Amino acid sequence: MHPDNDQQEIHCRTISSPIGELAFHADAEHLYAIDSIKGDRRIDPGRQGRNQILVEAERQFRAYFAGRLRVFDLPLRPVGTEFQLAVWQAMRGIAYGAVLTYGELAALVGGRNKARAVGQAANRNPLMIVIPCHRVIGSDGRLVGFGAGVDKKDLLLRHERGEEVWPQRPAAGSYR
């Protein structure tokens, strides 16, 4: 996950969110990954800790889920191939509340014939929600492929369209 593993220590912070528990991984300078923790599939969260990046990521996620934030402003350092990085950068350009098909996204990074490769890159997205792979849909408009589950993808898209999808808007500091 960390390109210079011996340089800085990665810390993890787990928070509760309306779509389940999320584990954030960051060193003192960059956010590297956000993992969904689903049911019995617990990830090894790494060394629990707290640094300014994790504090700010949690603050921004609370604001996003409360409907007060549309664009994340975090120092990211996703690790992937050159193609994956290009796909993830293109995904960051998908506006809040908008969607693109895998084919449309592929056209932005090298041609519609790369839709399957774009889907694979989306599947390997280490920074869910911040790199909004949930905004990429099938060519027929169906919701497909989201690591936290298609049901969560549906909730995120409905949230971004302004629908009241969470049982209650969380108050500041209500997440763990």
C-alpha cells in the first residue's frame, strides 16, 4: 500500500458511517486507502492511530454524509499502475451527483474498447468515495461493481441526488 514503507508509518482509523464501517489508512502526509469492512469480512486494520490526515479525512467524510461536502480535499497517494492512476484521476472528474458509464470513462482514458480494463481499475480503486467509482455505471444504466456492495452504491448515488437515504442526518461528532 505504501510505496516507501520504511519511510513513514501507516496508521489506520476505523469510523462508522451510514454505509458501514470504513477503515482509513494514512501516513503523516497522505491518505492511501479507504476499506469497507463488511459483516464478518474484517480486514487487518493495521496500527490504530491518529494523525492530522486521518482527522481531516474523518471530518470530511462526516460532512459528505451529512450533505455538506461535495468535493473532497485530501492529500491522496493511491498506489497503482500508470493505467489505474489515469482511470482514478478521470473518476475524480465525475461531478457530484453525476454518473458515467464504463465506456464513457474508457473514452476519456484511451478508447471505448478499454471499458473492461476500466472496470478492473475501478475494482482496484483504493480510495472509495473520494475517488468516486460509485459514479460509474453499466452501459445499460444498471448499477454494477462496487466493493462495499451495489446496495451501498445505490445509497451513495441517491444521497448525491439529494434524496434522504440515511435514517437521520448525523450530528457532528456522532460517528465513532
